[in-house]
Amino acid sequence: MDTEDAAWLSPGDAAEIRRSLTSQFAEEFGHGPSGVWFAPGRANLNGEHVDFHGGRCLPMALAHGTYVAAAPRTDGMLYLRTLEPTLDAGVQQVCISEVTSGPDADVHTITDDQPCGWTKYVGGTLWALRALGEEIDELAVDESFGADLLITSTLPIGGGLSSSAALECSAMLAFVAMATPLGRANPGAALDAALTDELRARLAAACVRAEVEMVGAGTGGLDQTVSLRGRAAHLLSLDCRDFTVDRIPASGLLADHRFVAVDTGQAHWLGDGQFDDRRADSEAAMRLLEVERLRDLLPDRPGTADVSAVLRRFDERAGAGETLPSPVDGAPARDRAACRRRLRHALTEMVRSEELHGFLSDDELDAESTAMLVGNLMTAGHASMRDEAEVSFPAANTVVETAVEKGAPGARLIGGGFGGSALLLCRADDVATITGAVASACAEAGHRTPRFLEITPSDPAHVIA
């Protein structure tokens, strides 16, 4: 799918990656791994900044993801290395008994001077699995368990395609396989079948706990859920009120259309506080409106009139003041106008998700009509991310505006924002033209050279046999 003006990032061949990673593992640690496990990244058609508010999201698992080769230890230590050039600083050591969470934990550690904060994703995942094993006997982990791990990824790091959740979920599968009664009773590929959807949901929740409590990112569970519970050729319609899922076939929509992700090259990091700042604004609005989740402010089938009614209620309760109390007692007050914008984004994003669920589930809609309806909502979602959530940035705006101008039915920023990727919906015959135009527009605007990924809804986390 290469063109003269566009660079494409391949997901690679899983069997070849396994062979290479196994060989490199033996060189690094002096013995072979017990196995290689993979977890996909994700692209989200709609539902950004709403999973932690109980909204519906429509993600898909990717063919691109993270691979972990691992072998067990019996000293409670993790020895781990990433092959990602921007993060690799050799083998890192983590003593699991020293992994702690809480207000004194140093969570914002991934900086140019401290590249190894990524190890908290892995150490936190084992810490969370140990806690889960206290509730579920078949996931119990012995206190002496440790592991050697070698990690590689075909995802752009910081590209907004959930490389962090892919790291957590691939490590989680490795730990389950090596350290638990369930893994020992189901060696190799048998573990994939033994992991029921219910167990995968519990493991996803544990990964969320690791990221929230160990890394300090206010994730709501979307990324980990699709990485562990996605399905090939399907979109996941995820109701974040209870994390139930509907799996919607994507074959009709993608018969004549393609999803393309555009990695802008501007990396984002959810642990730097900006994402949490936006969440705090929306939670201040939630507190004012006296609900536990913003989704509870809307009916089951919401529309724009319902959003307007909630905003009027917000205005009445907020009054003429310039600030709202922080959702965290004792923290600085929040800007009233900013809180209203975050509220409006969350509510309209929830409406778009419910509409998309309906369109994609409607067998009477033809593929072209579905694509136009989906595309219009994608572009509207980008406008909301830009103007209401205020998490977009110039490169993403250039990508979206250029793609739509060149005929893409829809395009939007995906992920937490402040960097990362945009998702395009293109007619198959227009992919080369649109991606070439996007690459040229980015060059003319002085942005970094983008990379493109064909997005194919793919399998969830699994062993690479």
C-alpha cells in the first residue's frame, strides 16, 4: 500500500517476530523463553474521554501490537528490557515486593532524562494480578514469582494507539501463563481458549488498576478491554456503565472502505497531567450535577435535546461564578467555562456513540450510506475534541482537514490527545490519494513526517505459537 508520498508502518509477520524475539531473548538472558505473547493496540471510532464517565465506546483491536518473550524466575524479581530504541536503556530490574501505589508514589517518570518509567506498566501489572489472584484461585500467583522479559512492539510509541495498554495486556498474559494454576493447566495456545470473556474482563480491570495506581494515568478501561476482548473483523461496542460488549461485524462497512490511522509523530504521554486535568474539569461538572457518572444524565437513547437540557441545568447550578469546586477536596477550583466545555464534549460524544451503534447495527443500511453517516460523526467528534475537550493539536487538525477535503467520508483525532494519531475512513480506491495529500500537507505546514497504518479489526491478546 506504499505510495511515493506516504510511509506505511507494517504490523509485521507474527511468526517471524516470534523467532527473532526468541533468539534475542536467549542472547540477552542466557536461556530460552517459555513463550511469546502478543496484545494489540486499538483505534477508537468514537468515545474519547467518556469511558470513565460510563459512556459507550466503539474501538477495534489492531494487527499492530506488543510482543513479550518471557521466562519465569523464583526470586520475586523482574528483569526486563524493551527493544524500542527511544526507551531502551538495557535490562531493568524491578523488585515486586517494593512495587507500591498511593499518594507518595512517583508516577510521572517518563521523561527524556528518565526513560525507564515504562517499567511501572509491567511491574504494576504483576502487582495487580497478584491482588486479583487473592480473589480468584485459578489466578493466584506465588510470592516468589518473578520473570525475565524482552519486549518489542509494532505500534508507534506515544502514537495514541494504546501502546501502553498493549504492553500491560501482553505482560498480563505472560504472567498468567507462567505463574498461575490456570496457565499451568493450559499450556501454550490452550490458554487462549481457557480465558473466558469473563476472565478477560477481570484481567482488563486489573490492567486498568495498574495504570491508574502505578502509572498515574486516569484511564477508564477502554484500551485494556479491547486489547483483551476484541474480535477479528468486528468493532467492539463497549458500554462502560457495566463493561458489557456487543461485537459488530465490520465487513460490510469495510467492503469498499478502509480505516487508516495517521501517526503524526507528535508523541503523547497520559501521565504528564494534561489528560487528568481535562478529566478533573468534567468531574467537577459531574459533582455540580450530583451524579456518579455523566452517562446517568442522559436517557438510554439520547439526542441533542437531552444534551441541551443538561447544559441548561449546569448553567442554572453554576450561576454567574467563574469557578467550580474541584472534584478533589482541597484542590484548586476549576474554571467554570472549561468545565462546561468538557461536559458538552462528553455528552455529545455519548450521543454520537449511541448513534453509531445504531447505524452499524442496522442491516437495512447499505454500505455507502453507513460510511457517510459514520464519517460525518467521526468529523463531528474531531471538532468536539478540538473545541470542547481542547486536546487536539495543529498536526492532527491538518490531517483531518486535508483528508476530508480530499474526499474522506470522515476523520478524527483518537486517543487521549495532546499528540498521537488521527483515524481516517477512506474509500478503498482513494486511500493512496488521501494519504499522499496528508503527507504533503504535513510537510508544507512544517509538521513531522506522518506514518500510516492500515487498521484491520483483529484478534485480542493471545499466545504466539
